[in-house]
Amino acid sequence: MTMAPDLDSPRTAVANPPVQPMESNLGQGDVVRSSAGGPVAESPRDLTDVAKLIDVSKCIGCKACQTACVEWNDTQPEIGVNVGVYENPHDLTPEMYTLMRFTEYDNPETGDFEWLIRKDGCMHCVDPGCLKACPAPGAIVQYSNGIVDFISENCIGCGYCISGCPFDIPRLSPTQHVVKKCTLCSDRVAVGQGPACAKACPTQAITFGSKEDMTALAAERIEDLKSRGYDNAGLYDPQGVGGTHVMYVLHHADKPSIYNGLPDDPKISDVVQGWKGPTKPAGIAAVGLAAVGAAAMALFTRSRVTPEDEAEAAELVQEEMRGSARPDDRGTA
Amino acid sequence: MTQREYSESTDRIVQTEPVVVKRYITFTRVNHWFTALCFIVLMLSGFALFHPALFGLTALFGGGQNARWLHPFVGVALSISFLGMFLQLAHLNILRREDLVWTRHITDVVSGNEERLPELGKYNFGQKLVFWGMFWLILVLLISGVAMWIQYFPELVSIETRRIAILVHSVSAVLIVLVFILHIFAAFWTQGTISAMTRGTVSGGWSWRHHRKWLRELARRQRTKPAE
């Protein structure tokens, strides 16, 4: 739990940040993947994988994380309305990158009523569907520490990432015409601090550090939960998207979907894979071949109209106009 | 006046020596070229978002953001414009028995042995294929395009449906560009065609060679009445 100067990423969000100004330590030089063939670093630093661990069993639903997120990212969520549920706002928005989702769960096995409160937001997939779907070079990047970030200046606002995401996270801003989501506080991580939500969490239900440390911490938590009767407690680090850099400790890890629709087995949709996989090169090849073939044929051959055709036409027109034409010779073939 | 089966009321022989035939009135030609302009804008901006290698095409529209908002509006403009074309051209593009014969003799079409082909009305099977290909693909592109237009219709369809819409939109776009290539190719390859859409007229020889039934009908319609 130190902030040693040679450390490439912070190991915790609870440690106090350094007081001296720091250079940004995360940028283009750390980009390992970039949407639509955008620029990647030639020899990126091999940063330690980071992760945010959200222990659902410790969450009290106070929404301090939401507030911290709004404060740090300087977003302006609309004043909401109360429709009788605790979610506020009612969904993720371009101004609200994280959201406490509340589920009232009647546990059929124990007969107990349980509050399942899940902090929703970008999962920072190892294999991000948003990045795969994005058509704008460099609008979505992945750093070598695992953070998936939207670069708004390259974003064209098409919303393809919304279709690519298996978790329904990105939101299109109708005023800025760019898509927004949780950055895992890449700008804080860049200066040795953990995400704002983790910093603000009063119960340390949200913790941040290396993925290795977070996995180990999760294992301790799961053991504790199991000892207290949650036999199905487990870690949510879905392998269908290659694992994620935001992980959950769930007391019912056998049924992720009871946590307000957390996908049981998320993966990039086959439709998106088909669209971004074979369709692109096959489409370009088909159009290219057709264009070249047509140009070549038009260049070397031509269906010509001859002077004889013109004479035949004149004769036909004259006869028909005069009404002296023979009955159609081949008119009804 | 003989009945019209193969021609529009506005089609007429405007000159007899040499024969010159009116094929498209000004309204149809303006309608056509507006549709074509929309098509080219859509094709370029669409290709830019279809393959990263072609993203540079967005520069033609002043960047990715502009290409992104322009594309759907031009799509709507093309759809309305094509509807105009459709209303004018659809009835003579209905498939007929002789189209089957023509298709079976497609090698004679390509090799120029047109004496082996049936006489045709205003359109041959290839032209009808372009017409109906454009019609159905524009319909599919319009519907899938609206489903993708999240700036104005963010809640219209579910994310799963939108994924399918995007795939369908991409595949249909490739197909319609193939139809477009066929259309341009045929216009150039068949000498004497392009003037139909520029000046509105074609030569008698062209009409005799490719659309004899149409020419015959026009001549009959303009039969001079016997003196009374």
C-alpha cells in the first residue's frame, strides 16, 4: 500500500494521493488497442493490470460513488423524478457513468428477503465489444493496464459502441454528440490515484488495485461469505469477454442475472462479430472486383448501334406510321 | 390512338430522319440525377463508416461527425426521391414472359447477337433487375437505417435488434453498390444509352436494336390518320 515513485499504477484508492504535482503517467504511449485501426504505441510499456473490485455484499447503497463520479468528471446530471424506486437517475446517462441498481430479491431457498445492490458501469473488458464495433480510428483505446477509454475528440457519435457492448453501458450525449462512459478514472490513475468512486466508498465495497491483488482480496471475501452461509459466493470476472477490469464479488455468483440483469455469460454478440468480421473484407472485395470487372469489360467491349440499325429504325417507323407494316414478324417471341 | 402497353404517354418519336425518340421527360431526368447525387453521397459516407481503411472519405464531408449526421438525412432524401422514380417507372418494369426468354439468351446479349433475342418493350430484364434491386434494397436500407439512427430514435428498437439492423444495413449497402455498378456499367457498355438521361432522347437505331416493341408502339401511336 505505497505510492513508490517507480510504481506504474496506484495499488489502492484509499492511500492519500501525493501532494506534489505529477506528470500524467498514462497516455498514447501505453495504448495497446485502438478502434478502427487507430494508432497504437509501437513498444507500449507493460503496465500492471489494474482492476476495480466491487463487493456487492458490502454495499449499503449510499450512492457516494455516484456523487464522487459526478464531481470528478464534472458531469451535470438532470434533476431526477421519484417514481418510487431507489435508482436515481433511472438509468445510466451520458452525464451519469455509474449507477446503483437496486433489486428486491425473495430468496426461494431461504425464504429471506434480500437487497441486491449493484454498482453498474463500464466493466473494462479485456476484449471490448465497443472497441470492436467502433468505426472511428482512435475513438476507443485500451491501455496496457487494461483501462478502456473513449477519446471524445475522435468520436463521431454514431453509437456503434452501444450495439457492440455486451453490458449496455455507453450512452450517447444528445448535446455533445459523443458517447460517454466510465473511464475507470484514467485521468486519476495517470497521476497515481485510484478511481473517485473507490475513494469515496465509505464501506470499501469498492476497492482498486492491481488485478492480481483484487483477485486475491476477492478470494478472501468469498471465503468469508461462504463461512457465513453464502455457498454460492464467487467472483464475477466473465471469461466470455476475456475477463474484466471491473469485477464483482457476488453472494449469488451462480445467478448473476438476479443482480438487476447482470449478464450470466456476456460475450460480444455473434451478429457484431459477423458484421465486423467477415462482412467488412468480403464487402470491400465484392465491390472492388465488381467495379474492376465492369470497368475492364466496358473498356474492351461495347454494344454498338450501327448505321444499319438506324436504317432499320427509319424503315420501321415509316411503315408503322403509315400503317403499312406487315404483322409483327417476331413481335411476340 | 392505339393502346399503350410498352410506353409512357410522354414517350414519342420527335424526329424521323434520322429517327430520334423521347425517352425521359425533364422531370424524370431531374428526379434521376437528384437520386444519383444522394446515392453517391450515401455511398461515400457509408463506405467511410463501413471499413476503417476508407474512413478518410469522411474528409469529403468535413470530418467523421459531419459524415455521421449527414448520411441518414441524405438517406431519407434519396428514399423520397426514389419514391418519385418508382411511381413513374414501376408499371413498365413489371416482369413479363419475354424477360425469361431474354435471360435464357443472356450470352447473346453479351456477345451482341441481338437478332436471337425477343423484341422488348421499354425495359429489358437487366434494367428491371436494377429497378427492383434498387427498390427492395432501398426499402431494407431505410428501415434498418432508421433503427440505427440513435440520434433521433434511441428507444425505437432493442440493442439486440439494432445489432441485426446494422448487419442487415451493411450487407444491403454492399448489394446496392453492386446493383449501382451494374447500372453504370450497362449505361456505358450499351452505346447510346446515356443520352436518355442527359438530353432525354435516344436514337432510332438504339431503340430498334434494344427496345423494338417500344419503338414500334410509339410509331403506331403516332400513325397519321387517313385523310377524311
